[in-house]
Amino acid sequence: MNLNDTLMSLSNFAPEIFLFFMAMTILLAGIFKSLKKHVINITIVSTIIAMLLSFFAYTDDSVFIFNDSLIKSNVTEFFKIICYIVFLIQILISQKYLRDKELISGEFYSLLLFALIGCLIIISANNLITLFLGIELSSLSLYSLIALNRTSLISGEAAIKYFVLSIIASALILFGFSYLYGITNSLMINEIANYLSNNELSNLYLFSYILVFIGVAFKFAVAPFHMWLPDVYEGAPLPITNFIASIPKIAFFIFAYRFLNDNQILYDDNFSKFILYLGIFSIFIGNMYALAQQKIMRMLAYSGVANSGFIFLAIFASLEFNFSVAAFYVITYTVTTVSAISIITFISSNKFDVVYIKDLKGLSSKSGLISVLFMITLLSTAGIPLTIGFYAKYLVLDALVDQDMIITAVIVVLLTVIGLYYYLRVIWFMFFEKGFNSLVKSSGTINLIILSIIPLLIIAIFIFPDFVFSYLFAILT
Amino acid sequence: MITMTHYLVFSALLFCISVAGIFINRKNILLLLMSIELMLLSVNTNFIIFSNYSNDITGQVFVFFILAVAAAESAIGLAIIVSLFRARNSLEINLINKLKG
Amino acid sequence: MLENLIISIPILLVLSSAVMGFSSSKLTNINAGIISSILVFISFIFSLVIFYYSFTNENSILYDDFYQWISISGLNIGMGYLIDKLSAMMMVVVLLISFVVHVYSIGYMRDEKDFKRFFSYIALFTFSMILLVMSNNLIQLFIGWEGVGLVSYLLIGFFYKKESAIKANLKAFLINRIGDMFFIIGIIMIFVLLDSFDYKTMFSNLKLVDISNLEYYYGFNYIDIACFFLFIGAMAKSAQIPLHVWLPDSMEGPTPISALIHAATMVTAGIFMVARLSPVYIYAEVTTDFILIIGALTALFIGVIAIFDNDIKKVIAYSTISQLGYMVSALGINAYTVSFFHLYTHAFFKALLFLCAGSVIMSLHHNQDITKMGGLRKRLPITHFCFLVGTLCIIGFPLTSGFFSKDLILEVMLYENTDLSFFVYILLLIGALVTTVYSLRLIFIVFYGTYRGGDIKKIHEESFVILSPLIILATLSLISGFVIHTFVELPIFMFGVKEIHYEGLLPFISHGVLSPASVTLIAGFFIAKHLYLDNKEISFLSNKYFKKISMIIKSKYKFDEFFLNCSDFMKATSYFAATKFDIKIIDSFIVNGLPRKINKLSTYFKSVSSGYLYHYAFLIVFSLVVIFGIILARVL
Amino acid sequence: MINNILSFLIWLPIISGLMILFYKRNDAVLNFLNIIINFIVFFLSLILLNSYNQTSTNFQFIENTNWIPSLNIYYFLGVDAISVLLIFLNTIIFLIVSLYNSTLNLKNRNQYYASFLLANGLTIGVFSALDAILFYIFFEALLIPMFLIIGIWGGANRIYASIKFFIYTFLGSILLLIAFLYINSSISSFNVLSFYESNFSLIEQEWLFIAMAIAFAIKIPMFPFHTWLPDAHVEAPTSGSVVLAAILLKVGAYGFIRYVLPVVPLGASSLDMFFIILSLIAIVYVGIVAITQNDMKKLIAYSSISHMGFVTLGFFLIFQLFDSTKIQNDIVVSLSGSMYQIISHGFVSAALFICVGSIYDRYKTKKISDLSGLLNQMPVYSWFFVFFALANCGLPGTSSFVGELLIILASFKTSFIFAFLASSTLIISAVYSLWLVKRVIYGELKAGLNNDIDANFLEKIILFSLALIVLILGIYPDYMMTYMNITLQNLTNNIILKI
């Protein structure tokens, strides 16, 4: 590896490296009282800069950098930019909440940035080592972030649960990695994934893939590996939940994409059925549990479980199509979840935490705009037309029907109908009930504008969806 | 003659024991950390075996990374446990179920 | 020219109805009544012109469509007219009576708040009736048919605050609806057979149909069934047993209405319909026998009820039903013209009787109970005279109109010369006796004897507006029978109908006077005189068997109770279906039950989640083992 | 302009509805704006009605844009006579509703109007979409404004009703989506015209038919799926009930005639007896259920179900007719009857709900047992009520008679029993309609009912125009009959060719 390569690699990885340095800087800045109040701004500005760097360096070619351990292509950059945008929205919205809860500190933003960088590395990783490091970087940061609210009992509990279970998942993934390494003699993901083009499928390969994908299922919170998700949603501070619900999902989707794209294993009946049934089971469990929830975050968590099930179905469906269906689903789901949690973050304040669904009673009379935005978000999660959530579910169903899996499709849609009920319940509390939540604050024009971005996009992309589809189709082929 | 299979079975058993340690242990959180450590070690064993048998050094490089990360994980785990202990004055796993349902 | 006249009749009537219904309060009641009457009168004149035309031009049939109601491939229904002698005659009768009733109502209804609404209704009624009469197809007939039913419904409930009135109108409408249900099936059956609703096409298609081979249900001929269903419609409208129960109750309406709708015109629509469809009915042999029996039963058994009723209007109403029975039984032997003749005479004298009754009721300040009347002959001489004329007509006193028409029916019945017709003839003859008794009873109790209602001095004749219609009708009742030859020679429609054995007016009169009917007349007179004028008892009438019979008759054969039970049953069914089946089973058990089950399951799932870390870990490991197990089993 | 009239019809109310959300200052201005918008939409539909060429069998005013090429979904609009008439019904009803709404006291008036405008546009979309997915999108999206209308402005038990409404109809429609996807997966098109040319095997058609029929049967609603409707009607605000009864139910019927009968006729014909029986149960049984309802809105809701039973009966008779008579015209007659019943019921039920709603506004009760003798206090309303009740029981001269006559006629051609049961509605509908009138309108005024406000000018106009429409449709049905005749013949041809 010569200097030229190194420079090229550095330049191609500049946004992440820049962010990394900024994360350090913020950590330092947090120590000094005089700089402490600037950490937010520094974080925002550096994220924007990183995003712009990433945006302007966008090319359609794929480049292997750092001795092929990382890869940069239009796929990675596209998803990274989405990560940046989502991240930006999250920190912009969470300011007020964090201030109320007195959680603002240098290490908070620094850790958050590290978690982001970890996810970005997962997206770019082409080597098992970098991949593992990326996973661990984001996980380690998140463990600490969840536990950040030291006075809260449930934060600690959420953190320890997430910690232990997440390490089990990591260990499973690593275990799978070790066998893959043993079979292929390589740590390069592209080589591992292409292994089958020259070799027969061995049972060991299948089992290690299943191990790895159980790890992935855990990260996506696909049932029965979902138990951590509701606890973390409930226990963690809302901005952290917001992060966990969104960016790692995108990262792990790319993880799955790397391992499965052009891989013959998808055509293996055992593996594809594994993905399929896991997905259906997850939709079932998620919806069934969400139905009885009284707490809004747990409800969203279980709805997340159901949606992750759909993501697995979408991955299954990439048999027929390509990963664009799954990618669209992941993006849709991520974005709508961010919107939902951001709205909850925004209306929670130190005096009034939105914990139960009934806390939203009469929100529409207090703030019509917020409740309409929330409604759009929820409808999108439920997959009702006029929102992109419809296309997301539509594509999955379409893929299932195209593979003549009508019964599966019917089961899935029937489960979705169950799911509809709890989304509607939120809407009914917001719109149909008389409210008393005078403590909800819904001021701040800038925040409202930021909150409106995603719901507006949800509608706008619904009306003109084709450029998204064709773009995803183009880059993921 | 000890073949690769033996090693692999050994590491798999190690993995199983550690996993069992996690859910059979219902007393102390610290024991969890140990089980986790053991789990990662079984992975390490695997990597070393494969690396050795295939004459490829990268597997062993990976092991170093895993060890380092494991150390970091232990550190953070301990930190979480400390904060948990401060909040509730106990490390009984049985008591950690405020979040459920 | 004639076409314009024909079109303008319904237009004038609907105009009158609309003007009365929507006019502002500026139009005073009297003026409104006058305008309305004038419009009807003009229509009447027009109808006379049409009538003149169709009786002077031999075999002339005016036929056209105003417009196409529906004209799609496979279905052509027009709205139009078919004026032959039958409909021209009927139109004249309807419009004449309507006009008379209009005039009468100006006086009778003058104190009503809803005066104009009343006039709007009767104009609408006349319109619907004309629509029915002049229709050239079955659908238009049905529209008019339902239209008159509607107005009858509205008018019976005219005094909408009275509970009995609104009960009666609902009853009337619903029972008519029972008939209509069958009627519409009948219409459709005819359509399916003859491929048209239009009379002209229908009857010409009838020639192409092989009637004898139309086996349908249970050995009945298709035409029989169709005609049977059509006749059920007629039974409801023309108040035949057992669907007659609405007519006595309909006397809750204002009296002019009883005269117009429930005596002279609407109730005869059933007769008119059968007469109109006579070319079809002559093929329905079983059904015509049925018609014959129903008519005879109605004529006798409902007539008997009239002897025991004390409400002046109800007595007349029962007599109407009985007379309708006569007309129907004439239909039963395909003697359509005879039946129609009785319809025509009956229209005049029955309207007359009702209007007289109305005059009495008005004079007595809305008292209808005949036990509180008596001796009114002196105070109400004109009314008495007219009532007497009406009574003479109905009992068939020689040379009155009723004499001609009723005797003709009896004669034709006897002449038919089958077992059934002879049996019916006997029934009708007894019916004639009964008619005499109750009619004379009424006039004796009301106008003779002594007044039983208090001070007779306060009673006096009503104004000229009330009386002049009586006089007109009385005159018509007296003279209208002399046109008998027109009827016996009247071709109902394009098909030839039954030859009537008729040798001229004088032989008919002499034959009629010497017939058994005269015996019943005389016998009836003496019975009535004995019982009601002299107030004596007849010994055999007081034995216990006769008491029992009279109890049955007074209970009106429990028909009302039967329909009441039916409606109670329907309500109970509905209540059961609504609360038990619809709500309990479908809604609670299935529609809400399934979600409830799912919700329960969900709550159960939630409750079994412990939240313990080691359970979570165990579950992960367990699932892992299961997944591996399954895949191992599949792979190996 | 005339070429894009359908787009205008769809998007004008939707966009103006969204804009009206941001204006809440002055109620009078809002009323005015709302009425004007609805009037313009009505006027546009009038133009549509007028410039539609009845003699052509083709879809007209076609707009075809490749909306989502990657999913093969087109923005494909077009109308035949069925659609035109339904759009016309739709715009009239919404115009009337907008007039009626301006007489009400409302909270959040702008949102209320916006919901209705949205519903207006979306319904027009449903009736004019010729791409299955586009149809589905409008079909589903229509639930949202209705859900909000019932849920926000409804009665005491509105939440239960609205959720039931939403979930129940959603449940059905999602099966519809799967059916569409299946069709697309074999013929690679969502285009209705290619749906018509599709040729599925019998078993496929049966399953497709079941999926689609459940969706539309819930929407109509047919007998065992009907229980959401009374609840929704009882809780919905008056205008909501009007739209629900007059428009939403018709969407289900439209679905049958556009997506079920011509697309999977074999499937339909093999299961038609079942649906005929369900329709007859709806006519007889649901009619009987209506009799003893104590809530006026519930009564009318059940009567709506019963009347819609005629519509479905007319639809499913066609296969029996084809089997027994083989005469195409008979089928056309049956379909014409159904279509006429759809339109007629739209007006009659709308008017009845307006009457009941006005009674509720004045006396704050819909319970029949609480009311009596309203004729004494509000004669104008009461006479209209009587009129529409009579129209409801299919009195000749009103529009309801025409459809029922044709359907009874068609059913007689297949079976005497069908005709007998179908015509029993003459009695049953008279019982529930007129018994209602007897108890509520006639009689002595119930003590405690004190309200001297009769219909005001606007309400008189509303009721009068509805009455006029009902009468005109009843007296001169030929205009509409011939208007849609060619289309129905063409439809019949399509169906016959595939059986």
C-alpha cells in the first residue's frame, strides 16, 4: 500500500475521519465550561460538513479503500447521506428535551457521533474486522448513552439488558464469522459472499450464515430476538431511542445487503425459508404485543418489531427482485420512526413526559399541526395510502404475490389489520378525545418546520415516488 | 490424534457453556460479564484454529481486535453495573425487571 | 285536438294539486276550493268530450304515449293513454264524482286548518286515478294504483293527531302493500309471458301464446297464477275477504274522502284492472272460479257485519265492501261489463250515501253513532230524501240504478248455469236480503223514530254547497240505470267478451221485478221495518245459536285480530332478529368477538413477559436451538 | 381543459380542501368558500355529464400518464356512463352537504369542510380511476377523511364506530390489493382494460372473486358484513351519514360492477347463488331487523343495507339470467336496475339522513320513543320526511321504484322464489318506513318537545331539490336509462364473452 493509495483512501473516507476528529474535539470541549454550550452547534455544524463532504464526493463508481477493508460506492454514500439527514433531524429536535432533562454534555454528543461513525463504518465495511469494529463502536457508544441518565432506574436496566443481549448477538455474529473465515479463508466480505459462485453450498456455510443472520435479526429486533427493543425504547432517553431505532437499522441493512447480494445462498430453500418465517413470526409477535401496550414507546417498539419482520420479508423478496424493495422499506420505516419519535421527543418536556398513549389525549386541540404530522407518520407506518408506507408494504406484498406465496401474503395483511388498530388508537386519542395536557409545549417555529420535513416528504414521495424507486433500483442492481 | 474437529467441538462447547452461563445464572450481574468474556474467547479459539490450519495470519489479527473490544466491553459493562448499583444498591438480576411486557 | 284534451286532464289535476299544496297563505281557503273545483270541472268537461267521441265513433281507440318512461333494449315502457269506452266511461265517473266531492268539501272542510292540503290531496288523488284509468300499460297502471293508495293513506291520516286515524292509515297502506307485492309479481309474470307491458302489444302477443301448454307450478296454468297474483292486488284495493279489513277503519278520514276514494273510485280500481285485463283473465279458468267465490263470500259475509255496526260511516263502508263483492263475483264469470255497470251505478249511489252521511254528521257536530240519532227526517228533509234515494238504489228498488245493475248481476249469474255459479247466485241472493236489511235499518234508525241525542231543535240543514252535490248525485243515482243497454253492449277492449243475454229495457224491467230478488226486497223490508222501525223482537233471533252466530259476526270474523297477530309476530321477529341475531351473534360474537379474542391473546402475551434478563437470554438460545434443530432436520 | 376535466374534478376539491385547512378566521367566509368550491365541482361534473358521448362504448376523457413506471402503475383516468353518473351523484350530494353544513354550529369548521372536500375529490378519483392501484389508493384514502369525520364530529360512541368502520373496511380492501397484485403478476398490468381481457382459470377466478367480493361486500355492505354500518351511521354527524349512505356504499357497488363482474365472471358465476342468497337475506332479513329499531339513524342504516341488497341482487342475477334465458337484454335490464337503485338510493337516503339530522339538531334525540307528532311543530320538515319515507319504500313515481321494478323483473326471469322474496320488500320497507312516520311525525306532540324552528330557507332548498331529483328520476327514468344503456350493453358483452 503506497502513499498514493493511502491518500486516496483518506480522501475517500474524509467525512468519517473528519467526524471522528470532531467527536474527539467535542469530548474535549465538553470539559470546559465555557465551551460546553457550543457542543451542540459544533456537532450540528460538523455533521453538516461531513454530510456535504459526502455529498460532493458522491460518485457512481465503487472504490475499495484502505487495502480493500472499506468500500465506497453510490450505495454506501446514499445510505450515509440518509444517516446524516436523520441524525441531523434527531439532534435538532432533541435539543430542548436534553436541556430539560439536563443531559447536555460533551460526552453525550461525542458518544452520539461515535455511534454514528460506527454505523457509517458498518455501511462501508468490506472486511470482517472493520465490520466488527464498526458494530462494536456503535454498540459501545450506545451502551453508555442508554445508561447516561444515571438517576433513572429504568435507564440502567435498559442499558444492562441491551448490553448483555447485544454482546450475545455480537458473539453469535462473530461465531458465524469465524466459521466463514474457516471455510473461505478470507475476511473479505465480497469474497465470502461470492464463495458460492465457485463452490457447493456446505452445511457449515449455511449454519454460519444463519448464525450471522440471527445476529442481524437481533439488531433489527426481529422476533424472537426482539426482547431488548421495547425495554430500550422505554428506558433510554428519547433521543437515544430515536438513534437506535433508525441509523443502526440502515447500517445493518447494508450489512445484510453485503452478505447476501449476488449470493447463491438466497436461493437455498433452508436459508430463504428461515428469513421468511422469521419475518412472518416477527410480524405476528410485534402486532400481538403492540396491541396490548399502554405505553407509547413500547407500542412503537413492538410496531418496530413488526416492521422489522417486514424488512425480513423484503429481504426474502429480493430473491425475485433485488434489494431495492428492502432498501425502500428500511428507508421508509426508518424515516417514519424518526418522525414519530421526534414528535414524541418534541412534545415531552421536563414537566410532562409522554409515557402513556392516553397522555396524547386531545393533542389536536392543543396543537393541530403536530397531531396532523403525527397522524401522517402513523398512517405511513400502518401502510395506508397517501403515505409512502403504503408503497413499502405494497412492494413486499407484490414480491410475495409474484412468488406465488398468496397465503403468506394474506396472513401478512391480516396481521397488518391487527396492527392498524393500535395506530388508530393513537390517532383517536389525539383527535377524538377531549384533552387536558396543558403541559405539552409545542412552540418553536424552527422545530415545527424540521418536524414537518419528514411528514411532508412522506406525502410528497407518495405522489412522485418513481425517482426514488428508479434510483434505488439502479444502485442496488 | 487431535484434529481440527476436536478443536472446533471444544470451542463450540465453550460457547454453549458460556451461553448457558448467561441464562442459568440468576444471581449476580458480574457473573454475566464473565460468561460474555468466555463467549468471546470461544470465538477467538475458532479464529486461531482456522488461522492455524489455513496458514493465514489475518484470523489471528482478528483475535487481537476481539480481545481489545472485549476489554472495552468489560469496562463499559462494569461502568453500567456501577451506575446500576448506585441507583438500586443491589446487583441481583432477579430485581431487574421494571421494564417488561 | 283530442290528444291535447287527454293530456291536459292530468296536467290540470296535477296543477291543481301543486297550487293547493304550495300556495302561500294569501290564497284564502274558499278561493282555493273554488279554483280547485273549477280545474276539476274543466277536466270533467274535457272527459265528457272524450267520452262523447269514443261512444259516437264505433271501434275508436285513442292510443299514444306521452313519453317513453324507459326505453332500453329489451324493455320499453311508455307513459301514455288508451281511451276506449271502458276508460272513457271510467274517467267521466271519476271526474264527475271528484268534482262533486270538491264542491261538497268546500262546505264540509271549511273550518279545517289544513283546508288547502286537503284539496291538494284530492286533486292528487284524481290525478292518480286518471293516470290509472287512462294508462296504456301495466306499469303506468301500477303507478296510478300506488298513487291512489298513497293519497288514500294520506287522507285517512288527514287528522294526524288522532291515534285511530294514523293507525288506520298505516293499516290501509300496509294491507294494500300486501296486495301490491303480489300485484307486481303478477304484472311481471304477464310481462314475461307476453313480452310487453303495453296492453296493445300484450293482447296481440297473447294470440301467439299456446295457452294450454303453460304448465307451471303444481299443475296450475301460468296464466292462472299470474291472474291470481294480479287479483290479490285487486283484493287488497277493492277490499275483498280477507284483505278488506282496512276499509272500515279507513272511515277515520274526512267523509268526502270516504265518498270519493273509499266508495266510488279507488276501491273500484281492482274491478277496473280485472276488466282491463279481461282478455287475459278469460284464459284463467281456475282463478276466475276463485274470484267468483271470493266475491260471493265478501258480498254476503261482510254485508252481514253491517247489520250489527252502529257507526253510520262504517255501515256504509261494509255495504261498500259487500257491493264490491257483487262486482267481483260478476268478474268471476267473465261478465266484465256487468260488473262495470254495477261499478258505475254504485259510484253514484254510494257517493251519495256517504255525502248524505257526511251531511248528517256535520249537522250533528261530528257524531257518527247511529244509536244517538233518530227522527232526523223532519230536521234534514233534503238529506233525508237523498239518503232515501241512495238506499233505494242500493237495495235495488225497481227502476233505480241499483235495480238494473244488481239484477243484471244476479241474472247473469243464474244464466251462467254451473254448480258453482248457482251456489254463488244463492249467496248473492241472501246478500241482497242482507243489503236490504242493513240499508233500511240505517235509514230507519237515523231518520225515523225519535231523536236520541238530545235537543233536536238545534239540528238544521247545512248550506247549499253541501246540499247541491247531494241533489246532483241523487238525480244521477235515479236515472243512471237506464243506460243499461250501453253496458251490455259495451266492448271492454279489442277482444270480444261474453255475450250477455239482453232483450231490451222493458223485458228486463219486467223480468227483474218478477225475479227472486224482489222477494228478498220485500222480505228485507218487512224484517227491517219489524226490527228497526217498530222496534220489535223476532223470537227465533234470540235463541242461543243465533246469539252465537251474531257474536261471530260482531267480532267481524276476527280478521282484524288475525292481522294484528301478524303484525305482532313481525315485530317480535324483528325484535328477535335485531337484538339476538344481529347484535348478539353477528356483531358481538363474530365481528367484535374476534378482535376481542385477539386482544385477550395480546394481553395474555403481555402478561407472560417477565422482563428478566435471563429469560430473554434463554429465549434467544432456545430459538437458536429450535432454528438449528429444524434446519438440521431438513438438511440431514 | 375539457380533456383534463377528470383531473380537475379530483384535484380541485382536494387541493382547495387542504388550503381551507389554513383558514379559520371567519365562519361566513368559510361557508361561502366551501359552497363555491363544491358548486364549481358540481358544475364541472355537469359539464362532464353533458359532454360525455353516450353512444360510444369506449372510456372517455382518458388521461393516461405513466405515474410509477417501475411499478407499472399509471395515472389512468377515464369514465364511462356508470362513472359519469356516479360522479354526478357524488358532486350533487357534496354540494347539498356543503349547503347543509353551513347551517350548522360546528367546532373546527375549516377542518370539517376540508375533510368533506377531501372526501369529495377522493371519491371522484375512485369513480374515474382506471388503473387498479390508483383505484385502490383512492379507495383506501377515502377512509381517512371519513374516519376523521365520524371520529371527531360524531356522537357519544364515535370512537368505537369510527375504529370499527376503518378497520372493517380496511380488512376487506387489503384483500382487494392482493387480488390486484395477483392479477398484475399474471398479466403484468393494472390497467382495467387489460383486466377485462384477462383469462384466468376457473379456480383462479374463484379465489380472485372471493378476495375482491369480500372487499366490496364489506363496503356495500352485504348481509353478514353489515354490522359496521348502523354503528357508523348512528355516531356519524349528519353530513357524515349523508356521505356515508349516499356515496361510500356506492363505492362498493361500483367496485363490483367495474372490478368484479367483468374481470372474473367465471368465478362470480360459480359462486353467484351464494351472493344472491346473501342479497335476498339482506333484503328480507335486514329489512325485518330495521322494523323495531329505536334509533332513527339505525333504522335508516338498516334500510340502506336492505336497499343495497337489491343492488347486489341485480349484479349477481346476471349469471343466472344468462344461464336461463341467454338473452343479453335481460342482463342489461338487471344491471340497469342495479345502477338505478344505486343512484336513487343515494338521493333518498341522503335526504332521510338530513331530515333525521335536523330533528336531532332541534330536539337532541334520535330515539323514536322520545319523539311524536313533529308535524305539529315543524310541518315543512315533516312533510319532506313523509315524502322521503314514502320514497324509501319504493313508491312508484319516486326514483326507488324504478330500480326495484327492474330487479324484481330480472329476478323473476331466473326464479319465482327470488322474485317473491325480493318483492317482499314492498311490504317490509313500507312497514319500517311508515311505522317510523307514524310514530315520529304523526300523533300528538310529545310533551317536552319544544322547538318552533321549522326548516329555514336553505334547508327548504336542500330538501326541495332532493325531492325534485327523486321525483324527476321517478317520473322520467329514461334519461338515465338510455344514458347508461350503451355502457351496460358493452359491459354485458364483456361478461358474456368470458363466460
